[in-house]
Amino acid sequence: MALQRILAVDDEPFNLEILEEILEDLNFDLLTASSGPECLDMIESFDPQVILLDVSMPQMNGYDVCRAIKANPETHHIVVMFVSARGSVEERMEGYSVGAEDYIVKPFGQGELKTKLLNLSQMLLDKDILEQQVEEATSTAFDAMATSSEMGQIVNYIEQISLLDDIPTLANAMTKCLSSFGLNSNVEIRIDEQRHHFATTGLCSPIVIELFDILKSKGRLHEFTSRVLVNYDLVSVLILNMPEDESKHGRIRDHICFLVSVTEQQLTAILTRHELTAQRENLDKAQAMVNGKFKSLMGMLETNRKQNETVFRALQERFETRIPTMGLDEDQEVFIFNNVDEAIQNSVARKEAIDMVKSAFNEIEGDLALLSEHAKG
């Protein structure tokens, strides 16, 4: 703030009149005091930015007044300029040692005093700008440290949930992460027309559940008073105590949206893994069922083939025994024997066909096993 309020202190009324005359055209708010104690009393109500302080005064000299001003935390910021007829190096050094910012020696010209005051005004402006810059830099530094800590929490959360494989643990991990930011959260997870609710306090109240139902299809983000609701396809999160500080509020809101997005992705991954696991289990069951039925079929065919072969072998032996005694000519005997041999050979050929079918099924069984291994991978 530019210089506006000046307090002049001198035990000589004439000196105060001169100061008033010099400063009249500068539009400063000028008050005067005739002693050190009066000066100290006026400071509290007037709150001057600059004090023009005489050194040689009765009761309390200027050095003591300056010491008292600079020793008080409420007034130490006030700029003190000594106005004195004493201008030796020792006296100037004494003035600076008690905390004064400037020193002017009587008699002085109007231009000299005005120049010094205008310089002090610019100094006050520069000081305000510097303090504002320091305050902004400090705020930025604290925000950066807070953001760094918050991002650390988010990274830890992402690493943690990548190892999770069930929904309640995922939801509880999320409420715990949000609690690390000092947030009271409620979570709804929607799967196959079923809604699952989780909360920092353990249970979602009926009104919170109703809010989830009303707002789940009303857009991604809703803010009302100190509450924020974030909606994704499978996950919704309601925060009941958002920070009042505007910058922190915006930063935390962004964190929440990101956390809900990451949680949604992890939930989708969990559901996909569960679906693949179920498919793999069904495939294994189908493979086992086909294998069992085929083995049973192959056993029945093999038993049937062996029985047929036994029957034909017995028939052949009977023909070989009886035909020579039946009075048949040679051509008839040859015809009968050839037909019996052909029947026996056809029975043997059935075994080869069964072996070919069995080989083909083994290939199918191997393909099913390979598919099952890929599903597991």
C-alpha cells in the first residue's frame, strides 16, 4: 500500500507547523504529537505508516521511542525517520542501531523531505509486492507439497488394487484411500443389476442410497454444498465433506474423479478375470465329459468287434470240420471258405477303423487341452 498516514513527533510546535506546511500539497493524512508517550498512545488508534521522530525531547527521547516501537510486534513494521539537528556519524549510527529506517538533519529543504517521503512510499509499495510474492510462493510451495503427498497416496492405491481380485476388498481399499485425504465417502458398485454399497462409516444411509439411484444416470459429476458425486458406469462415489478452501477443493475433486476412473478400470479387469475363469472351468468340464463318453463308446465298439471276431473264428472252425463231410464239390467248398475268410477280414478291418477314430479323437482332445491352457494364460 502507498504511503498515506504520517505521524510527526516534536516537542517544538513551530517545527510541527513547518512539517505540516511542507507536506500540505502531498495529500498525506498527517497527525502530530508533542512527546514520546503521546506518540506511543496515538499509534494504536492512528496506525501510521511513517513516523517523523525528533531525537531531543523531554521525558522520553526519540531513540527510546523508536526502541519501544520496534520492540512491539504490533508496531515494529512502522517506518521511523529521525528528524534531528544532530547530524554526526555517531548520532546517525545510534538512530539506525535502534531500528530507524531513515535520518534527516535539520534544517532541511522542502524538496529533500518530500523526496525522502516519496521514496519511502515507493519502498512501502515494493514491500507489499514482495510480501505478496512471498505469500504466493509459500502457498504454491505448500500446495506442491500437499499435492506430492496426495499423489503418493494415489500411486500407493493404484499399486495396491492391481493385486486385488474381489469386489468388497476393492471398495474398502478405495474408501480407505479417500479417508487418507480426510474425506467421508460412500461407494456404490453395480454388477448384473445388483447394487453393492460401502462407506467410510461402514454403512450407507438410506438417503445416500436414494441419491445414488436418482443421480446415477444424470452425468459424470454433481456438486452441491460441500458434497461431490462422481458417476461411472459401474462405480459411483459420494463425498460428504469436501474442503472449503477453493484451491484444495478443486485439487481433491480432480483426485476423486481419477480414483473413481482407476477403480472402474480395475473392477472391469476383475469381472473379466472372473468371466474367463468361469469359461475355463466350463471348457475343462466339457473336455472331461467328451473324453469320458468317447472312451465309453470306444470300449463298446472294441468289445463288439472282439465278439464278432470270436463268432466268425468259431464259424470258420465248424466249416473246416463239417464241409469235408458234406459231399460238396471243390468249387462249392472254395466258395464257402472264401466268404467266411472275407467276413473274418472285414471284422479285422473294423479294428483299424476304430483305431483311426481313436487317433482323430486324441487330436481333438489335444486341441481342447491347448485351448484350456490358453484360457488359463
